[in-house]
Amino acid sequence: ATANIGVVGLAVMGSNLARNLASREGNTVAVFNRSRSKTDELLATHPEANFVSAFSYEEFAASLTTPRTAVIMVKAGKATDAVIDALVNVFEPGDIIVDGGNALFTDTIRREKAVRETGINFVGMGVSGGEEGALLGPSLMPGGSDESWITLGPILRSIAAVAEGEPCVTHVGHDGAGHFVKMVHNGIEYADMQLIAEAYDLIRRGTGKSPAEIADVFAEWNRGELESYLIEITAEVLRQVDAATGKPLVDVIVDQAGAKGTGAWTVQTALSLGVPVSGIAEATFARSLSSHPEQRAISRSLPGAEEDLEVEDVDAFIEDVRLALYASKIVAYSQGFDEIRAGAAEYGWNIDLGAIAKIWRGGCIIRAQFLNRITEAYAEAPDLAVLLTAPYFVDALGRAQGAWRRIVSTSANAGIPAPAFSSSLAYYDGLRAERLPAALIQGQRDFFGAHTYKRIDKDGTFHTLWSGDRTEIEAEDTH
Ligand code: NBP
């Protein structure tokens, strides 16, 4: 046995991660794929890499020094279970199996529990950054036991992206914590992308600028507080011209957004936890709406706004859009971190929220300057209940809120959908509200279902005898 680490699954992610591992001093990487062709191809195209190929699970286990450490990079779901079962058969207690696929965190919790019973360690690890990240340095979100982290930590630190001198990896928490955090990362990514898309749409429809001109706007934004990978690539996409037609590429791409499901998981989980991730939800639903051409076709004749969007001061309008985007982005991240906090409480994970913001600064899709502000916020107040109440964000929202309100009302008046901008603003105003109409909802619930209510002026639980003489009685708390 000569390999200190192994990779199972050599499609694009696995082969790039194996190459990344092999490129680090001291690593010999055992590689195995269910069908032989991918292994042969990887070895043929990268003869320079320090690989040991295996063509069966037995050979793979035999090629690894103990304790064995293997990263699985296969299609999430049944394939992952099949590989885990096969590895458990050939591994020994003390060995470490890492699942780097996009697993649902509840699957990871289940798998960790089952594998732990064999004495083998199981680590669910979120990997972000796509193919390029896997090769050059991803953002890594490992869960699993403290014991596994002792062995894995140095290896993962050596292959992760580096942001401001620090590797983008931390031990997120036990069992499914890593995949949970990766899921929320993807949810935030959905919101970020939708907000950028709404900003583009408003600028295009409000100013008549061409995609290439709007690319310049985004490139400019990328030099300020919005600096991020997604803003940067937005400029690149908008500048791209279609070779076949000579039109901007964005005008020939079908306007139906796809999704692989992690945004939906983030929202479903948030619903179960009772966390209002409304910006992420709107972004996810906006993709769904776009992907129903038949519904959109029959809805095209619905009455619209009386007035078109007419912008007098183009520069001022663009600055308003920028501020609306920034404010809504703060909301999306605040909601995402709220979900991580709630998930940690529910599943008993000890997650350092500031450290999560740090490891997202490099390698991953939502990498951004802005994440430093989140780390600072949690450094100052680790138990901060609402991220956007940190002083830096209060100040930023104070600067942005006028523009944010103008943009939301302008888009509504002009009949331009800006679901993520407007729902983020509604969330912000909901949080701020001295009193919410939830009091009325409690009254309605008590009326039709005797669900009871609390009073602002005394302790206890109350019910009004709605179908009787409408006097109030003290009641058992039934909700
Ligand atoms: P795919 O998700 O396309 O999976 C293909 C791999 O799964 C192949 O190696 C295939 O082996 C293997 N596999 C399957 Br399918 N069923 C198997 C089974 N029963 N036993 C053993 N192996 C099996 O690969 P990918 O796009 O490289 O992604 C790998 C993982 O990384 C996924 O979980 C994905 O969600 C995650 N991820 C992807 C990205 C990204 O940007 N693409 C980013 C982050 C995470 P075969 O060659 O024999 O068919």
C-alpha cells in the first residue's frame, strides 16, 4: 500500500479533485471508478500525476495506507449508498470515508450513524466551486467526527482555495453539518443570482442600455462593495456575443432557469425549521415560474401596468438599483445564516458562523469581499440573533433603504417583476415592525379553531367565547 488518500468516482468532479490532491507534495492518490474507462482516461491524460489505479474495491482498499482515507465523488443518492456499502466491506475500523457529493444532509446523518456502527468514520463534506474549484481549490465544508478531522484537516487544508492567506475549509460540525451548510450556501447562491438578474432586467428596461453596456455597469460594481465572483461573471456573460447570430448571447438563451434541487432543499428545510428565508424562496420560485412556458404563454395577455418605466436620470437610477441589490443581498445572507443557526440548534451542531463566512471567501460560487463583514459581525457578537442587525449592516441598510424602496415601487408601478428585491424589503420591514398584523391572525385562529392567544398585558393563554357571549376565558395553551 502506497497511497495516503483515495478517490472513488472519476467523473469531472472526482478526477479534478484527484488531480488537485496528487499535485500536493507528499500525496499519492488511489483512484477508482465503477467503469474502467474513466480510470484509464484519467491515467492516460495525466501521466505526470502521482496516481495508483485500482480496478476493484478490494484493490482500492489494498492500495491505501492505514488508516485509510477515501473521498467519494459520485452522483448523489443511490450511487453514494452503493459505494459506501462496498467500501465498508473492504475497509477496517478507524478508516475514514468522506462523501464529497451533494448529499441531502439528512442522508448524511443517516449514513454517518450506520457507518459509525462498523467502527469506520464517515464524513459528509460539502464541496463548492464546480469543476474548476475541485481542480484548483474548492471551498470545503466537512462534517463528521472530531477524530476524522485530525487526519483530514491537514489534507483538506492543502487542497482548499486560499482566501487572504487562509485555507477555505473548517470542521463545520458533526455528522450532517457540512452538507447542511453547503445546502444553505447553494440557497444563498440562488438568491444572489436572482437579485443580480433583477438588477440587470431593471437597468435594461429602464435605461435601454445594451447587454454590453450593462456589462460595464457590473464591471464597475465589481470594484466596490458588491465585489464578488457572481458579479464578475455576470459582466462576462452579458458581454458575450453569439457567433451564429451576432446578437448578445443573453438574448438567444431560452429564458427558463434550471435547478438541480439544492435551492428547493434549502427552502424545504427552512419551512420545517420555521425560518423565513423568503429571499431564497422567491429566487427558487422565480426559477420555477420561468420554467413553465405554457403558463407564461396563456398569461401574456393579462392586463399590465398603465405606464412604462421611464427613467430621467440614468446614473441615479443605476445607483438606486445597485443599492437595492446590496440591501437585498444583505437580507439573503442574513436569512441563510439564520437557517444555519436554527439547523445547528435543531441538530445539536456547534457551528462557528463567522468561520463559515470565512471559508466562503474563496473557491466557491458566492465568494465575495462582503463575507469579511459577516465574519467581523460574528466575531463581535457570536450569538447575534439577526445578522443584519450588526452595526456595519445597519449602516449599509440605512444608506440603501431609500433607493431600495424607490426601486421596489418603481418596478411594481411599471409591472416589472422584482420578486427577490420586493420580498427582501418586506422581510426587512416585517422584522422592524413595532406591531405586526399577526395579532389579527391569532384572533382569526381563535375564532374558527379555538387556538387561543396571549395578551400583551398579562401572562396566560386566553380564548374568547366567539359563538357564546364573547367574553374572554383563561384557557389551556393549545396553539
Ligand atoms: P456525476 O454526478 O455525473 O456522477 C458520475 C459518477 O458517479 C461516475 O463516476 C459514475 O461512475 C458514478 N456512479 C454512478 Br452514476 N452510479 C454508481 C454506482 N452505483 N457505483 C459507483 N459509482 C457510480 O459526477 P460529477 O458531476 O463529477 O459530480 C460528482 C458529485 O459531486 C455529485 O454528487 C455532485 O452533485 C457533486 N458536486 C458537483 C459539482 C459540480 O459543479 N458538478 C459541484 C459540487 C459537488 P461510472 O463512470 O461507472 O458511471
